[in-house]
Amino acid sequence: PKPHHHIQLQMLQQILSSQKDDNTNPHDKVMEIVSEITNPRELITVIPLVATNTQDVTLLEQVLKQAQTLAKQDESLQSCLAYHQQLVQTFQYIHDFQVRQSDKHKLFEEEETDVRQQPKSAWAMEGLAWMATQAKVNVTTPSAPSTPSKNSELLSFSQFCQACVLHKPPSRNNSNCIIVLKDSYRTRRPILQHLFQPLLHDTFSYMTLTNVLESMGLQEQQDAILESYFTEWYLHCHHGKLSTLAKASLLQLNSNISRWCKSRVAASVDARLEKEHVGADTILLNTIYHKIHETEQLVPAFLLATTVRDAISSVCQKREVRTYGKVYNQNVLQPWEILLKQLRLLIFVQLRLDESSMLEAPLSLQNVSELNWNRLVAQDELRASANVEELVALEQQSRENHTTGGNNFWRHMQQACTISEDERAEYLVELEPTQTLIWYVPLYYKDSAILNAHRTILLFGKFQRARKRLDVLQQALAHCRALSKEYALAVRYEMWQGILRPLFQEYLFSASLEVVEADWIQTVGKAALIVLNLMEQSMNQKRKDASKMDKEQEEGEEEDTNDDDDSNNWPPLQPDRSLKLLSQKLKQVQLHGDAFDFHRILILGCMQCPSDQFQTLAQAVGTDVFSQAFQPNSLCGMLSIPITPAKSQVEAQMEFIQTAITARAQATTRVLDRVGDVLEDLETLALLWSVDIRDVRTLFVLALYELGQDELISDAILLNKTSGSLDVERLVDDGIVLICQRLTQTVLDFRSNGGKNRSVLSRLDADLVEWIRAQASERKPLDVIPPLSYTHAWLLQLLRMSTCSETKQSLHSLSVLTGIVLNEIGE
């Protein structure tokens, strides 16, 4: 009855579990329970339970022997017995081999160390070189999860049984079951490591693998399964022993790996010859071929493809002679050699990618059409140089001088992978076109505009990840300026939306942004202004020739599809989906020119003042719209400068400008020939606020005098009246007040010295001194009083500039006074 059977199963489970915990021998107890079972259906559930939980194979053998008497009555039980008997036999082969090898401790890599071995072919030499290059670059490639298994560990019977599953029961045509491994990577791969381990040992170990595969029923008519298992073992189960596989595959002439591949090739060729010729469209060992297309393990895949290619060459050369041309060696080698060339290019890309690279799909042959090759080429170009002119020249050279160059270019490619950008710059290593990706993808160097668009995006992205790299920002701007009109507006808008806009939003409204230096915000602000100006230029140009641009784009898309007919060009040309997406995003928004000016004001404001003065900036632009600045799609909103701002807003603007002028004057340390040299951004802000530039320049000159920096103002600034760069009348009037402030404090200093300067004071006109004091009383005392000779020189300059007779009289009187004092004190 079923309840009793459940009790028996529970008792068996407990007994077998105690065996694992206590290392007890459950043989007698298990056999006692099994002997009581008389129902074949119940035995079918007991046998797998014992098999997957026991470490003792003899126990399962006794259970199977006990079940033989009931098997005659039930076909299902017969199939179960056959399956588990094959499991026992298969495991015994593996176990015996492991026991023998545990005493030798010899893998292929430890054998014949004194024998000088040469690669079997040129492809083998390249494969070994790629393996060494990968080790230098130290790139780790992703792989599916697996459980490492040390070579020294013996495979347990329960682990083996748990990983196996019945694929096909015995039939009339085949008396054996077909046993396969489960689909789980974690379960299957440790078994594959043990299964194919004989291929890494001596010639006598080869028969072990043959016996194991025959025992599993996989040796005949199961090519796809066998090739799939072998490929997975080779690509994923080496666990740091890739050099062992490489030596066994590519150096030793009669290694077990080569022998196994040759046997599979021979069987495949003979099977095809019975039906048809082996032609150019034939792909031998096509399961391995397609598995290589799927893998991301590119260097192991290259080694495996080379191993198969050499095996095919060895077998088919003999078959070509024997069949009088029915098998043509060059034809059957062609798909594998094309595969190797494609793998070479992907390895080159993989080893030159940096950590910041974002791929649309894992890097494998089957995903080639999913990758954005324009971006990959652009990224590789930037690794060589960030100079726009140099890269344009490189693309031109590739177009004019491109040649297939045979298979020797792989040495240039490997050298390029091991030389970093810093080493190239330090040792002045000349850039060879053959060391860049663009040389090997002829379909992708035809449109420099697309490549420049991607380089712009990549450089701005690099700056976003390392904001202190202002040199990268300058490189990005150079590429941004060089954008062609087809992609200019879309790319520039994306750079504004994704990188520059959020940065200023964070700077203005977030306390989380780290404190930045003045030079940093100045450089970033100028870059943002340049991008806005370039965007506006692109908008205007687009409005002028919109219809013409649409026609050119359509024709360009048609040309892209025509190039796909050339099968020699790989990877095939694909439409640039990322740039197309940017263009589509741009079509969904409507940019407003007024919003550009509004954001220019804020950027210029950020460049002029520290963060503690943002409140003044908000009042100057209007607090109601200040909070809407730098929001997503803020360039599409109706943010604008009022035509007639309120009085309080105008006052705030002038206060902001005056504060910025004072700060700029305090930061000035060199002699100036032109005021505009240091006020360019501030003058732009003044224009946007409808403030006269002459006022800004005049206030700046006055600020320098107020700070006592007379020596920084050259005569060229003051005497160039015809240029209209200064408001002369204001400069003279306000200059007189500053001079009076200086003289007032000079007189006070004389009086405080007592009798020492009494004779000087007695010679001064009392009325003039009183007038000077009255002019200075409305201002606070100056912090710095320069030498009186500076003041006297300034007076003479103002006297020459003044056009008002009354003012000239005042200046003349002041100059006479300062001259008297200078003569008396001898300064």
C-alpha cells in the first residue's frame, strides 16, 4: 500500500543521510528494506533515491541485482535498471581513471618539458600570441556561473548521478540508454571537467574517454550533443588551465585533443560523402562552429577554432587525394578561417575596451549586428588620439591606403593592445594606422561625421565621470565644434540635456555638489556657453535648409543598405540606432531662442559670483523664473528676459554687476592694455541685461583705482578715447571723487604727524582742502592709499581726457596741490 511505501522511502532517506553524516555503512539496512519491496513501480522510485544519495557504488549494484527478479514483469523497471547500470559502468570508467592519475600527478603541461615544440600552423602561432597578449592586458571576460572543481578531487557517484538524466530509453535499434547531462551550468560543468579530463593526459588515456562516451550511449549518432559538451568544456571548464589546453591543442602533434577532433572530422566527412560532395557551403563540426558564435570567451574560442581548423586540414588533405577532389580542402577550411578572422577582430576590440565601455549586447560573434560599431571605432580612435585633426587624417589615410595586408597585421593589433595611451605619449611611440580598429572595418571609416558625433558623446561622458578633467572637456568641445550639420543639433542638445544642464542644476540648487574652484566653474561655464551658441547656430541653419537636409538623410540611408552586398566587408554596416534615436528625441521638442538667453545669463552669473550670492542673482533674473532654470526641457519652455524689467530687478542687476566687477578687479594681477581682455563674459552678461558695456569697463577701471592698482592700468586704456571703450565723463567725475578720498587721507596723515609736515600743510589752499574733504565725505575711507606720485600721474591723465572747462579747472587745482606736496616731501 502507498502509505507503507512512503514510510519505506523516509526510512531509506534517513539511512542514506546518516551515511553522509557519520560515514556509517547502511548496506544491510538498505537491502533489508529493498528485499521487502515486491511492487516494480515502487522499486522505480527507490533505485534513483539510492543512486543519488549513496557514496558506495556497490550498494547500488546490490539493489539493481535484487531488482532483476521483478524487472521481467515491468518494462519501465527494465529501462530504469538499464539506465542505472550504465551510470554505474560510466562512473567506474571515470573513477578508475582518476585513481590511476592521482598517483601520477601529471598533466600535459608537466610532460615533455624538455622538448622544444612548435605551433602546428600559422593560426596556432597567432592563437598562442593572443593568449599571451590577453595575459598582459589582464582582461577577464564574463562567463556563465559554474562551480570550479579541482583536478585532484575525485568525482563522487552521487554527484555524477545527480547531474545525469535519461535522454532516450533502450530501443530495438539501440540496446543502450542515451544519458545526457542536465541543463544547469552549475551542475553540468563540473562533470564535463571530469568527463574530458583524459584529453589532457597521455595517449593511453584516450581510451577512457571513448569508453565513457560509449557507456553513456553518446558515441554513435549523437554528434551535436558530443560537440556541444566538448565546446563547453574547452571554453568554460579550464579554470585557469587555458595554457594547458593551448599546449595540448596547438603544440603537440598527436595530442588527445587533436586526435578527438580529427575523429569527429573524419566521421563527419565520411557521413557526408555517402550523400553528397563536400563543397564550399559545408561547415564541418557545425555545432562547435555555432557554439563559438555564441560565446563571449573570445580567446579560448580562437584556440578552439584553430584546433578544429588544423584537424580539418589534416583530415581533408588526405580525403582530397583519396576521393579525387570530392573533398576540396580549401573549401572546407574557408568558413573556419573566416571565423578566425572575425574572432581576431573581436578580440582586438575586447582587449582595447576600457571599463567605462557600454555595449548594447555581450561581445560575441552572434551579437555583432547588435553592437554599435561606429561607437566602438570612435572609442578606439580616442585611445589613439583626442586631436580632431589627427583623427581626420587617420580616417583619410585608412580610406586611401586600406589593404587586407594578409594575416600579418595581427602582430600590429597585439602590440596596440599592450601599449597604453600614457606609454605611447611617454616614449613617443608613433601611431600606426594598422594598430587602430578603423583600419579593419572598412565600411565604418567612410562617414567621418558619424564617428566625430560618437567621439563628442564619448568625451563628454568621460568628463561627466571625472569632472575635474578639464582637459577632457576641452577635447570634447573641439569635437563638438567640428560636428557636421546632419548630427550637430541632436548631439549638442543631448550633451546639454544629459551632462551640462544637470551639472549647473546641481551647482545652483543642490548642496550635495562638492566645493568647486573658481577656475573650474569658469572653464565649465565657458564650455556651456559655447555649446549653447553652437546649438543656436545649428537651429538657425536647420531652419534655412530643413527640406534639403531631410533629402540628404534619406539618400544616405539608402546608401547604407547598398554596402551590405559586399560579403568581404565585415562587420556588416548597420544603421546607427543611437544617433537616430537622438534625432527622434530632438523632433519631439521645440527649442525657444529666448530660453537660450535666459540660461546664458544664469551661466554667466555662476561664473561671476560665489554660491553665497545666488540670492542676488535670483533677484536679478526674477525669483519666479529662477527656480525653473536648468530643469529638463527648460530650453523648450517660455523662460525669457522681460523687455522692461521692474526697478528692483534692474537694481539687483546693477548690484550683481558691481560686485562681479570688484571681484574681477581684485583678481587682476597683470598690466592691462585692453579692458575687454578680462571682462568678456561680464560684458556678455551686461549686454543680455541691456547694460551699456562702456559703463562696465569704466566701473572696472575705477575699481582698480579704488584698490590702489594704478600700475595695472596702461596709458593705452585711458588715452584710447576714440574707440568709445570707456565712458570718459563718468571716469573723470568718479575719478575726481576717488582722488579726493586719497588726498583727504593723505592730509589726515600729515596732521597726525604734527610739526613734521606743518610747512607742507601751510602752503596748501585751505578752501581747496575743504572742498576735497567735502567731496570725499560721501564715501567710506579707502582701504589702500597708493603713493602720491600715482595719484598725481592719474590727475594729469584725467586732465588730458576731460572736455569740460569747469572740470579741467578742478583737475588743474588738484594737480597743483599734489605737485606742491610731492616737491615738499620729495616722494
